[in-house]
Amino acid sequence: MNTPKPKENPFAARDAAAYKRWRDWKLENQPQVAASLLVDVDDPFNVTPGEHGALLDRLRVCNLAVYALAKTDAPADEIIRAIAGRFGLFEPDRHLCAEEDGITPLSAVEGGQRKRYIPYTDNPINWHTDGYYNEPVQRVRAFMLHCVSQAPTGGDSAVMDPEIAYIRLRDKNPEHISALQKPQVMTIPANEENGVEIRGPVTGPVFFVDPSDGALQMRYTARGRNIEWADDAATQDAVQALVRVMDRDAPDVIRFRLKPGQGIICNNVLHARTGFDDDKENNQKRLVYRGRFYDRIAE
């Protein structure tokens, strides 16, 4: 597979030739179905060079891969740490609701602090990237999900490569990208709990190039009450265009439902989840573990 030359900058408005080469490569190799993302892994604690290479191939193309384990009896947090380490993910995001090691069980909880946050409910979750409310020094560059058990119904995932969203917007109107790259375009209001501010407001761009490695990154949430957009026509037009790009029926959206023993490893792609219904009487509950990382996946 011929990748674009590393010294080119396809994200610079002035480098149209580099953008075209990168764009054509991305679109030519982009997967169309979830099965294209899947890699069988025999032992998460001993990922073979072949398995590692197959996962990396998918990550290079679309920033996302899905693994399916043959051995699923190990604790989920240990599985995540093992696979994460194989891909250079060593610095976890120890956020408010995370366990001490930064890995978090996601399930519908009955009460407590986590109940305030939508990932710990059975409600649908709209499009977002993880850690969109973090300060730049705590930028979430990658995350993993590992499925322990499914709900009887629901809990389906939708994913989209942020680089594809960037391409669709830039092709439609480069001014949309310019608007969403402005440093004051999107503000996440402060998080308050019982009248106490536990995180201040965070302002920044939607699309930006990470100064640490030159990779394109995105921070976004579709939750209206969690976001304040810049009050100008260019921003509003760009936001509406982005919403249309991420339409659930768009061909660039890949949908799947994680099975027990399957997991996602990605460079913080856009993702959403349908609601789900647990069967509490028969102890059939959706349980997925998540790890967020400040590192980007190492090649």
C-alpha cells in the first residue's frame, strides 16, 4: 500500500496537490463494511506480528480496527492494557469516572456519580469524539472498547473516521474547514456538580493538526446542551454541513454491534451508540470496558 509522503502537508490550505494525493489514497482504500475492520486475535497477551500488522493496516487507512479474541476468559481491563501496550498506548486518561488505572466499565448504573453521565445509562449516545471537554494537555488521542457482554437488544455502534469527515467538508466548501479550525469556534461549558465547579469551560477548534506529530485531530459532540458555538454565519453553516456529513445513512458511516470478546482500537474516531435494553431478571446486561489514552497509536 502506497501511503502519502510524510513530509507533505495535506491539511494546509495552500498545499492542494498534497491534499489531493492524500484524499485520493484515503478514499480509494476506505473500508465500506464492518467486516473489513475485523482481525482475529488468538491471545491478547501475545499478539503475533501478523495480527499486529493486520490491525495496523486498518488503523493506517481509517484510524480504526476491530479485534475478535479466541480467548475471552481474562479480565477485560487486563486485555485492554495488554493490547494497548502492544500499540504504544501507555498514558491513560484518568478522568472523573475512571478507575484508578484509567479503564472504566460502561454499563447502565442505578445511582452514584456515574449516573449523571450518559455513557453509564442505557440511553442512545449521539456523535462525539472522546474527551472533547479535556484541556489540550490532556488530549485524548486514542481509545479502546472491549465487550464483555451484550444487552438482549440494542447497543449498536456507528463509527466514522474524522479524516473522512474532513475530506467531505473540504470538498464541499473549504471555508467550512476554515471556520471549524478557528481556536474560539467551540466551547464546552463548565461542569458543575452540586453547585461546585469540577471543570472549567474549555474552548478550542473542531479540526486541528496535532503539533506533536502532525496528525489531524477532531474534537466534537452533537449534544446541544454540552456545546456553545461561535455566533457567526460561517460557523453555523459549517456546523450544519458537518451534521449532514455524519447522517446515520451516509455511506461513510460504518455500523456494527460488538460481540463478547470483540473490541475497538482507534485514534479517537467519531462514534455513536444506540440505546439498549438490559434483561435484569436473567442477568443479561451490556458491559463494555473503555480505556482512553493521551498517546496516539504507534506505527
